[in-house]
Amino acid sequence: MLPSIPNLHDYGLSNTYGFLPKELPLARLPDPYYNKWEAIAANLPALILSRRLRSVIDRLPVLDTIGLEHDSEWRRAYSLLCFMTHGYIWAGDSPADRIPPQVSIPLLTISHRLEILPVATYAAVCLWNFKPLFMNEEIDNLENLASLNTFTGSMDESWFYLVSVAIEARGAPMLDLGLTAMEAARHNDSALVTNCLCAFAERLTDLTSLLQRMHESCDPAVFYNRIRPYLAGSKNMGEAGLPRGVIYEDGSGVKEYRQYSGGSNAQSSLIQFFDIVLGVKHLPTGQSSSTGEAAVKRNNFIQEMRCYMPARHADFLNDCESVANIRAYVESNTDDTKLCLAYDACLAMLSAFRDKHIAIVTRYIINPSREVRARSRSPEAARGLNNIAVASRKGDGRLQKGTGGTALIPFLKQARDETGAPAIAEWTKRFMKHQVRSSGQSDLFAITQNEAASSTSDAVPVSGLAQTWTMDDEMGGICQF
């Protein structure tokens, strides 16, 4: 007997909010017992700039979690403590390799309660960290959103988070579309599957339009040098000053180093859901489908990132994988022209979405990394500062391993190309193998010729947030641990 198609409500999800919480994130914890946490979060940018954050946190009492009641309160507390944790680690000239009990004890308790890792995840900085400006307007409208917490207090940082929030909100109806299509495929309802896929493709186009708005209010230099360092985790951060990770002081007296990846869009359940619905398979970077099934088993990057999602979201994805049938259904009905065209349209739109992602990575990570290394000496280096941005300036042109150095462009391009692999029509496959054009486009977000040249080089040592992606290890893997 086939397992049932997942029900959104069983996982705390909805067709309106998707992976965003049904209850809007709290702007403040209602119990005044937690006013000290709220005061630090409200003044986090100033405390970081004045270099007083660590001393202020060190003087905090260890607050109990007994005053947290509803899920929205637990999520608010988690987001607060994650911002405080990453601020504490990265706010000095050198990163701190210990998190004091004033933060770590309640954070560990809250993370256990929410079934999510105690680090600044995508959920902490995006899903549970926004508010609408006007309650009567939609939250998929970027002009109606604001971030609750930031490290820098800048519009650039807030906008960076809010683009993802708007994408999550705009993509919420796609959950029901995907599940309905799976159910329709079971009943051989080709017309319904086709309709769902057409709507799915249209929504993907909307998400691409939202993604390409990133440049409107987020400056690449500000993101690379001022925002991104605080999102870094403690895994593969040796050159950034955390060779062993960090210690979460839990009061037990045991000094155990932990290593976690930082916040990343790879932790978005929505993006993984797209691949599951459409049957897109991702192989280790640098390998093709001809490598065989063994290579796929070595690729545990996707599963690793699910550990950083809220547990119920990850469970939803795992259960969807067990019933995904759209690709097989389309392949068994290749004579249905409308069905095949709708399916190929979905793949084309998802490929276009990934094209925009490549352009963003080029502008916001690859190019700034090249620019700062081209300078003889930066102000940060002059005063001995060490963090993920400074570490990215070091190197001799080879890929750095074990530091979070990321061969981003090869990984993203392969992911984009793999998106088109299941396409039914040969012309569709050829169309989706195109390269990003560097000139003659009306798209204001298209990369320039210099940027295109930069993106073709996979020898740029760039510190990433989630593990080390590489192309030249024998074991390979989308993520090399």
C-alpha cells in the first residue's frame, strides 16, 4: 500500500504561509523577565560597534526558560539568542571560541524544545525574524516587510533577509500545488497534473522576479564585508580563527567543541521542495549521472542542511520524497503534449531561478572577494581583525579546504544544469544548458562581461557559510566535510 500524500497541517504548514509560521513572529517577548535579552537585541548594532557586546553579555544573569509559553515565544527567544550568540563570537578583532552560559544554557534548552540546532539558522534570521508594516497587506510584498533583528542595523542586512521572506510567502501556495499534482498523478488525472504544473511554473517566475530585486537595497560590498561575517558558523572556520569550533558552556564543566554551519539559503525547505516535486536529482560537484548510484549515496549535503531546518519541516521533505511521482508520471505519458510542456516549463523556470542565484553569488561573494584581495592591505588586516571576510582575502589562488572555502560557481552551475536533466523535450534540455549571457540583455541584474569571466574561474578561495564545496577531491561531494 502506498504511503499517503502528506497533509500540510500535520507539519504545522499552510497554503497561505508555507514554511513561515502561521502566527506572525513576535516583535517582543511578553514576559518582562526577558527584558534584558530584548534590550541587547534592540541595541545589538550599537553594542557591536562600541565593542561592548561581550562584556554586556558576560554580566547577564542566566535566565530560565520557564516564562516561555506559546510556540511564538519560543521562536522569538531562539532568534534573539542566535543573534546574541553570533554577535558574541564575531564582534571582536578575533572570534570567541566559547559561548558563555548566560546565552548557551537557555539557547540549548530552547533549541532542544524547538528541535533545531543552536546556531543562527535560516529560520532564526529569516523565517522567524520579520514583521509586516501593515497588517492588512500581504507579507509577500517586500515593501510591507521589516526585519525584527539585525547585526548591523543597516537596510542592506534587513533587505537581504526580507527577500527570502517574500519568496517564502509568495511560494507558499506551491506546497499545495505540488501535493495536489502528486495525488492527481496517482489517479491518472493528467489534466489536473497539467494545471498544477502550469500554476507551479508561473509561481516560479514570480519568485525569480523577487530574487532579482536583491540589488535594489543590498550593496554587495556591505553584504560581503559587514553582514556576511556574522552569519558564519563554526564549521570549517580554521582560517577565520575557529580551528576547533566553539564551546557552548552549559554548566556541566565539560569543555566540548562543537562545529555548526552558518545560516544559508541551502536551509530553505521551500527550495528543496521544488526539487522533490519535479524529481530533480543533484550529484556531487564535478560528477555526472554516468558516475553511478554510489556517487549519489556519498552526497549527504542536502540531508545535512535539513538538520538546520525546524524538525517538522525536514520531516515534511522526507515524507514528500517517499511519495514523489511527478517525474515518473510525465515520463510514462510522453504522448501527452500539454503535460510534458507544463513539466518542462517548471524545469525551465527553476533553472532560470538558479541562473539569478548564480548572478547574485557572483556579485555578492565572488567579485567582492577578488576586489579586496587585489588591494595591498585592508584596514581590517592592518588592525589584526580576523573573520570570514578577512580569511577570504588570504590564499595563493588555490581552493582552500577545511576553512569553509567554497567553489560556489561550479556547484551552482551544476545544480542549474541538473535542473534541466529530467526535461522531456530535447530542445528544452538544450535551452536550459545555455550560459548566462554577458551582454545584450535587457535584464538590469544580468552579470557583466567581467563578472562572467570571474564566475568561470573555480580557483577563487572564498570562505563559505555551509561546509566546503570542491571539485578536485577523489571522494567529491557537493559538500566535502
